[in-house]
Amino acid sequence: MSLRVLVTGAGGMLGRDVVERFRRHADVVPRLRSELDVSSPQACIRGLKDVRPDVVVNCAAFTRVDDCETERGAAYLVNAKGPGHLAWACRECGTRLVHMSTDYVFDGQGRQPYRETDATRPVNVYGASKLAGEQAIQSMGGDYLIVRTAWLYGRHGPNFVRTILRLAEEKEILHVVSDQRGSPTYTPDLALGLWWLVAQGARGIVHVTNEGTCTWYEFAREIFRLTGRDPDRVRPVATRDYPRPARRPAYSVLDTSFFAALTGGRLRRWNEALVDYLEAEGLPASDGEGEGAADPLAAG
């Protein structure tokens, strides 16, 4: 019998890729916010009783990090209370909940990749609201999987790569932050990783990102290089010289060893995934060696 999966936030950048990937293996019911608003407990229980899914994948989130600082109520409603409502509804219906969380639950003061068991200490409202969502799910005592990820970009929404390519056409020199380090993660690859975890029946908290790390500055230079632009047009700048409303963790690399142990593989390196993204956007990328990108899930 086919697994029945309900996806909330199905119109978002990650949600659309989750729907596309999961439909290859399962009976998927996508739900937009207008169809299932996670901020309403009544909408959650009604939605689950109507669909009767085996699994709910929650991609609904308030992700505009800087706006969270001034729209704290809205951020907590969607990122904290919403997951709690879904967890309650899933518990009542005997459904497994898969919830998306973030590297921003950590303070970024570490220098080794963060493990699932490391202490959380968010430095902005977005991270705090997402951590509260994790805690709300755990407090319900139901069947859950929390997946933390980082630095998302994909075909179905605004993202860092598109911003850099737009600015490359507008400015001769770009200044990009060089003292924040993480793992850029391509949403179709993440969706594949989620499916592997669901298929394995994973529970608890798992970190999932593309492999490898870089700074935003290094990420931008690679975008320039792959699209035939001069990377030296990208110049480094310190976070303190580029103030934003929300603080960012300086180091938010996630340790994906547990994911590898559960699935028997790791997501490919971030720069290999970037080649695929650029080609999907109609911007054929050259990696300098005439080779295509690796498989999304690599053995190891």
C-alpha cells in the first residue's frame, strides 16, 4: 500500500520540491497556507482527518529572518505555535510528523560542526521561534522527526544565488560577507534526503545539508566562476561592516554523520549541486573540467 503524505507549506521553495520528490514514491497531498493554516489548531486537526495521511511533512514557516525581528508575533505563530498544533493533530490521528528546522538554533560560536545533541542558543528571533517549534513538537510526545538544515536555495523562490546574479548585472564590484560559514543546501537534494529519512522510518532530530562548507563570499565567487564571470569582482566584507536587523551565527555548519548512518549516504557537495541549479535556471555552468555534477545522494 502506498504511503500517504500530506505536505504543508507546499507552495514554498522547499515545499514544492518535497511534493515533486515524494510523488515519485508516495501518494502526496499538497496543502497551501490557504488550504491548511498551521497557525490554527482547528485547521490542523480538520486537515489531517480529511486526508488521513501516514506522514505530515511540515514545510510551512516564516523564513524572512530580518522581518522576524520586527514581526515577532507572526514569527512565533507560524514557527513555534504552528508546529505544536500539527504535533497535537498528528498525535491525535496516529500520524508521523516530519518538521523542518534550522541551523539558526545555534549561536555560531563553535568551530566544529554542530551535532544534534549540542546545546542550542539562538541569537535572533527566527532561530528562537524555530527552536520553540522544536520544543513544542517534543512536548507533545508523538511520533516525530525534526530535520535541521541550512542556507537553502532552489528553483521556486528568491534565494542568494539569484540575488548575486542580479547584482552581477547591476554592479561592477560586489561586497559579500566573508566571516559567516555554513553549508549551502539545494532544495531538490534536501527533498531527496527527506525521502530517504522517511523511507528509513527515522525519528528524533537529524541534520541534513549538502556536504562541504563555505562563506557567503566564497559562495558568491563560485557563482561568478561557474557562470563565466570574474570572481575577483567579488570582494570580502566583515559582518560588522554590513549590519542587518537580525544577528547571524558566524559558524553554523551542521554535522551530518547521523544522516549518513541512517541512510547509508550523504548529499553531494554544495558546489556540485550549484552546477545543477544553474543549469535548471537556464545558465549552463562550467566546472572547469567538463564534467557534470555528481549524483544528489553519494555513497559514503
